[in-house]
Amino acid sequence: MVGYVMVIYDYDIPEYDIWHMMIDESNQKRGYGSAALDRVLDYIKAKPFGASNRVTLTCNRDNIQALKLYQSRGFAETGATDEDEIELSLMIQ
Ligand SMILES: CC(C)(COP(=O)(O)OP(=O)(O)OC[C@H]1O[C@@H](n2cnc3c(N)ncnc32)[C@H](O)[C@@H]1OP(=O)(O)O)[C@@H](O)C(=O)NCCC(=O)NCCS
């Protein structure tokens, strides 16, 4: 296993949430993070838990690698923050 990522459906909002995306340090910068995020987004687009088009995640504001990856897939800051974490979201079809 080179990494891990979790998908949650928040029925209250409703929205899909991506949690704990991580690639083992020795395997980073080989494209696994991009590939994993693309597979997660494809999975969410199939709407396995509910009809929401909104995908949300939080990320440390100093985590440049992760922010670049999320922004490359269209995630944008919502303006919501929690201490050092910023919220980003993406609207999908
Ligand atoms: C964020 C993370 C998942 C990226 O995984 P990865 O397998 O290294 O990512 P990729 O190799 O697919 O690279 C994807 C993009 O990330 C960015 N990136 C990756 N490493 C980077 C680095 N050292 N510096 C700057 N940008 C970087 C680039 O935009 C890259 O796209 P590019 O190849 O077109 O330049 C990985 O660094 C990680 O697990 N970090 C620790 C845990 C973590 O912070 N998770 C995110 C929680 S919000």
C-alpha cells in the first residue's frame, strides 16, 4: 500500500468530504496523489451515497504540495477556516 484516502457523505449539508488523503513519503512525487484524487473524484461523480454536487476538504494553509494538487483539480478556497486549516471545495456534475 502506498497511500490512503477516505470519502465521507455528510447528509446534513449535504456534501461529499475527502478526509486524510496521504501518500507514503517514500512514494510521493510519483503521481500517486494525482491518480488517487482523480479516482476519488470519479467515485464521487457516481454519487454512491447521495445526489450532492459539492466536494469539500480541509488542508493546512502551509501544505503547498497538497494545495497545489487540489487546486490543479479545481478546488477553491471557500473562506472558511479552522485554526491552521482552510476549507476548499469543488462543484462536480
Ligand atoms: C499531498 C500528497 C497527497 C501529494 O501526493 P503525491 O503522490 O506526492 O502527489 P503527485 O506526485 O501526484 O503530485 C501531484 C501534484 O502535487 C504537487 N506537489 C507534489 N509534491 C510537491 C512538492 N514537493 N512541492 C510542490 N508541489 C508538489 C504538484 O502540484 C504535483 O503536480 P505536478 O506533478 O504537475 O507538479 C502527498 O504529498 C502527501 O501525502 N502529503 C502528506 C499528507 C498530506 O499532507 N495530505 C494532504 C492532507 S490535506
